[in-house]
Amino acid sequence: MPSPRLVRSRADEAPLLMRSPSTRLLSASGSAFAVPLQTVGLLSTLIVLANGTFEVLVVNDLNREQYGLIAALVVLLSVWALAEVVLLQRRRLSIPLLPLQLALVLQLGVVLLRHGLGVLRTPAIVNGFGPASRPQFGMAISFTPLYLAIFLVISKLIIDLFVHAEQRRANQLEVQMEALEEARQDLREARDAAEAANLALLAANAQLHGQATSDALTGLSNRRHFEAALADQVASSLRFHEPLALLFTDLDHFKTINDRFGHQCGDLVLVEMARLLKASLRKPDLVARWGGDEFIVMLPHTDGREALQLAEQIRVAVAVHVFPVVPAVSASFGVAELRPGESVEQWFARIDTVLYAAKAAGRNSVKLSDA
């Protein structure tokens, strides 16, 4: 059975994973990770659009006075994008940000190179006056594909980072699910072990109760249990004015059976006698082994005459029954109904008297104590 400490540690494993920094910061839907990368993607888009606009203006020699403003804007956007990644990297996330950072550095370098050359080659600066003699077609044709290539690389890296983060998040969730399943399994095993222990305890209690209330040889009630049940039944019968009778019997010449056939054979006779008695009784009746070869039967809702008839039936059943080893067995019976105002001791004295009378009458007989 797993210890409570083990079950608790396994059950706490998944919440600990949920609280781990990598799981918390790698959530693709969290602003700590998604927003900076989305910002970098947007800035890269604005940069490529601004660069394209700049090249169109340069090729067509338009709005020359805006070249410096566009250049400053593109540089600012490039620095911003790079700063977003640098700040994100300082958070020590377990994601590969270095390729994206290098791509943004390359983008910033290309922007500085292009707009630095563009400003230096503008005729207004080189000559100091007059329009350009010819548009800068060569530089525009050279840098435009480079802008697009860098933009595509940055976009691809951002997508890869999202995919990587989502895969790590899926892996973390899988680990959590495995930890939760292990915890559930441990809890199920602990519950099953507890139920098994509880059933064993109930069985042990039932066994102890049976040993305390039953005769070990015959399985009938023992004397202590019978006396307790009889006291309750006497109180009930007197309260509701219902008849109650006792049937007392012992085997004839049982000592001879033990001496001739052995005590083991005598035990078999007692077991068979107990089985015959139980088979002859109703559900509310209670039979017990009183001691040695003596048996007693409590008969609720039964008067003396009815108890006499039952005793005679049992006597005949014993006489014709084939017992193990012993060729013939008989029993004597005493029957008495509880009288109003009579104590249990007086009742037992009367039934003892009639049982001895049955023995004195030649055994294998039934005697009723008359009122």
C-alpha cells in the first residue's frame, strides 16, 4: 500500500509543474511571450513597407525632403524590434531567441547601410543644389529583394518560435497528465488497499463475534449467547402476553459412545445432532449447545403442547437417523412452557426435572412439564 506521503507527493507533482517558470512563460496565449513577438512581426512589416515606400520615392525622385524622416522612422522601428527581443531574452525563457535576434541585427544593419548611402548620394547633399541627375535605380533594385528576404526570414523565425513554444507547452501538459494519472492510480491503489483492509477488519470482527457467540464444534449458539437472547425473548413474551417454551435434550448413553468409538466419533455425532435440530426448527427459533451432549431450543410463540409435538418429531428423526460409525443413537427430551410470574431459574428447574423423568422412563422419550 503506498504511503500517504507518496500519494500526496505524486498528486502535488502536476500543480508544481503548472507553477514552474518554463510552463508559465511558455504559454503561447500569455502576453509575456506572445505580445512581444507579435510586436516584432508588426514592426518588421512596417519596416518593409517603409523601405518599399522609400525606394519608390527615390526611384521617382519624389519628396526628397522626406528621405531623412523616412530613414529615421525605419531606423527607429528596427531598433524597437531589436529591443523587444533583447528584453524578451532577459526573461530567460527556454526558447531559441538568438536566430531572431541576429536577423533583427542584420535588418538594422541593412537599414543603416541603405539609408546612410541614400542620404549621402542624394544630389542635394552631394552637389549642394539642383535635382538629381538620375534616379538611384541600382540601389533600389539591390536592396528591395534584401528587405523582402530579411522580412521573410524574420516572419519564419517568429512562426517557428510560436510552434516551438506550443510544442513545449504540449509536452508540459503531457507530463502533467502523466503525473496526474500516476497520482490517480496511487490514490486508487490506496483506496483499494484501504477497502481491502476494511473488509479484512470486518471479517475479523465477524469471526471474533462468531467465536464469542457460537459453539466451535457444532456452529450453534453457545450458552452465553443463548442466555442473552432468552432474556430478551422472555421480556418480550411477558410484555405482549405471548407463549414461550423451552426444549431441552441430551443424547442417551453418550459417554458409552465416546468410550467405545472414541471422542472423534462422539464429536461427529454431536455435529449430526446439531444439524438435525437446526433442520427441524423455524426461523425465529434458537438452538444452542448447552454443554457436552446437551442442547436447548427456545421456541417463541409456542405453548407447551406445540413444543411437545415438535420434541416428539425430533426424537423420531434422531432415532431413525443414520449417524457416522455409531449404529444407533437416541435422545431424551424435556419440554416446559414459561408460566406467568415465573423466574427463569424456576423455569429451568422444571425443565431439568422433566428431562430427568424422561431419562428415568427408559430414555428415548419426551416429557412435558404440566402447569
